[in-house]
Amino acid sequence: MTTDLTSRVRDGDLDAYGHLFATHHADATRVARRYAGAQIDTDELVATAFDNTLTALLHGHGPGDTTFLPYLRVAMRRAAAQSLLRARH
């Protein structure tokens, strides 16, 4: 099912992305809490990861098949690292 949704998003179907968001938001929030710490807002981290994943899909990249959630987790880890680097400077 996720495979069909990611393909639909690549074709510009934002409703399909809304379904992916609804399906994975709670898990993404739990994971983000591990990465966030005191300096990073959890909601911002989740939003950034979902936004970056959507952008990748709309450009024909990003997760495929059943790899949406692992891809999103990596996107959150990267967003957390970037946020910490910005906070240090």
C-alpha cells in the first residue's frame, strides 16, 4: 500500500501524502523525541523531515516500495544534526 502511495505522490497526488503523514506521524514523533533533546523542537523536527521527504518524492527521488518510514527516520536524524549545527553557530 505504501508503494502505491509514494508513486502517487511522485505523480503529484498530495492527498496520498496526507495519508502517509497520517499513517506515520505518531511513530515519527516518537522517533523525533529521541533525536530532539533540549535544543530542538520535536514538532519542528517532524515537520522538517516530512517536508524534506515530500520534496524528494515530488522531484522523483525519495523512498520507494516499503521504505517510507526508514527514509523518514533518516530525514529526521539529518534534520536534527543540521539544527544542532545551526544552534552552535
